[in-house]
Amino acid sequence: MHVLILNQTFYPDVAATAQHMWDLARHLDRHGHRVTALASRTLYGTDRPAGPAHERIGAIEIHRVRGTGLGKRSLAARATDFASFYAAAGAKLQQLPAPDVILALSSPPMIAALGMMQKQFRVGEGGRRPRFVYHVMDLYPDAAVASGLFRCGGVTHRALGGITGQTLRAADAVIALGRDMRQRILARYRRHVSHERIHVVPPWADGRELFPLARADNPLAAQLGLRDTFNVVYSGNLGVAHDVTTIIQAIEMSPADAQLRWVFIGGGNGFDRIREQSARANWPHVHILPYKDRHVLNQSLNLADVHLVSQGPAFVGLVVPSKLFGIMAVGKPTIMIGPGEAECARILVEHDAGIVIPNGDAGQLTAAIQRLSADPDAARAMGRRARHAFDRHYDREIACERIMSMLEQICGGSRSVLRLSG
């Protein structure tokens, strides 16, 4: 089976979708399948190069196309970057051999429409058209409406919604990140896609790379002076889909206790808000750090006594924060700030692996932190249950095997294996 992965980011980018697709590509390769990836020449959100135009790592072939690299400075700049990637990726797809199946993600928004068009108009060997799987990481244009970029029911919303509907209709299968996302897709696009064609495969983490690490054995904790404190950690992107306000209010309510630290590791406009507020209020118990490379991610996630995950109510079913699964891998409890029907909240309740706090209730958030700080045995028990659930349901091998089996079934069990020497 020849699988072509279509996404803006891929190895060595540190974006979540890049890391997930690199995991999947290596899994497919290990099982004898041919893998081609088509991605951008620049790292996500920057103008820095991701790698050469063509690269082969083992038997995995990577094609990177050049586009504009204006970054996130404005909506127009991002739209220009997206449009240039659409054009370059569309041209490159026509040059590459037709695969057995195209796995298209949703970065940049609507890029999966290129996979739909390849299925409809491209003919491979033996007159067989490529199969097409739509891996919905973020549901557009609905997520853009929730972000305030488009008006619900406006011309842009209707036009892009029509494209998404046709893309879902053309897909041989759809992968949703959570049950809430499947419900949202069906509620919005029921006439385009059936329940049976939507498969729920949550984001995953690698349980061999991420595992519980004692604080005394964590060199990053010693380096940052966080070995002997109670650390509340937020790791990853903190953007418009997340509830930053409740976190800031909880920091304001919490005393500048010498034993309590709020640690933010990552980026996004929410980090800017926290950084500005921290500077104004001179918060001594707040630490803001940049993203950590994958090779030190285990140390970074293990800094926490408890992790934070947040999601705004408008984004239920539109995104599923992938950070939860890395947290579960390292055996830490999670406080989820968000609606109870969100996938992350449901997982925490089902496995008794954390606490769910409603949006806007900073008092409950500070009380939950104080309770876990005062009862470390309860916090550790939540963390153990999190790792147990992770091993059973959310490890990399489990998720990648499910996707591979789906792709094999869609392709009729074909194994178009081609090894190219590097």
C-alpha cells in the first residue's frame, strides 16, 4: 500500500500534527508500506526552513514545497501563506505518482480539498483512482467562526462550509479526534457523511518516549529550580480555543506561596496575555518558558505535580487538545477547565484521572489546586490511573495500528510496497 500524507507540517517540525504524522509514517514503514509525505518547506508559523525540497529518511520520502513565509503577523499574512501552500501542493501532487490512498489533514484549513480532487480526477496504475481519508484535526470553517474570524452564516462561512461538506462526502473514511468531534460533524454535515464513515482515533503520545520520571531524577527540574515546589504546569499552545481568562483569575487569587509555582511552557497569544499580566503584577510564582524540543519533552512534562488543560465552550467538537495524552503518558493528574461534554473532560472522568472545572470558575480551580497540593497521595493515584488508561487506549502503537488497519481496509488489502535506496 502506498500512502501519501498531505499536511502543512511534517518532520522535523515540532507542531503536534507533524509529530503525529511522523509517528504514523514510521509505523506504516515498519509494516512494509510505502510512505510519501507532502509538506511545507518552512517550519510552522515561521520563515525558517524545515528541510530540503526532497528528502528520504529510510524508506519514507518527503517532498516539501515552497510558499510564502509571512507567519502569523496578520490574518492577511496567514491567508497568503495558506494560498501559496495550496497552489504549490496542488502542483506537486500532479507530479508525484498516484498513491493508493491520500491521508489529508486540516492544516492549513481546507487543504483536504486537494485530496478530494485527486480522488475525483487522478487515475493511477491500472485505472484505479486514489482512495481518500480526511483526518480532521480541526473542523473548519466552524473553528474559524468560533474564533471570530468569520460571521456565522456569512458568505465566507457558507462557501467554505460547502467545500467541507463536499470533502466529507468524497472521503472514503473520516477520522475524528473525539466523540464530541464526531457528534459535531454529524450535526453540521449529516447530509454529507454517515456515522459509519466517521472513525474516532484520539491524538496519541509515545509511551516509550514519555513516562513517569521522579523529580529527583529530572535534570530540568534542578536546572529551573523547580525540584522542591508544587508545580502547576500548562504545556503547549495557549490560543483562542483555550480559556486563558480563568487561569489568569486563578493566579491572581492564589497567594505568592514559596511552595507554589505556575509554569507555562509553549506559546500562543494566551502566553502573551499571561506574560503582560505577570510583568504588571510582578508575579514571583509564575514562570514562562519557550517550547521544549521533543528529546526533552519527558523532562518538561514531568516538572508538573498537576497539569492544566483548557478549552472554550465554543470549541467543543472543533478541536481536541492533544496535550492531554502526553500528560497521561507521564502519569500526572490533569485539571481540565472546560465543558463537561468535551472529549478531554469525558476521558478524565471516565478514568478518574483528573478534575473538571467549569469555564469561568477560578475559585474552583484554585480550590482544586490546593486540594491536590494538600493531598499528594490522591494526586499520585490520579496520575497512576492516567498512565494505566494511556497504556490501554492512547499509546502511539494503538492509534497508529488503528489508522493503518483502516487504510488497508479502504485499499482492499493492497500492499504496494516499494523500497527506494537512499
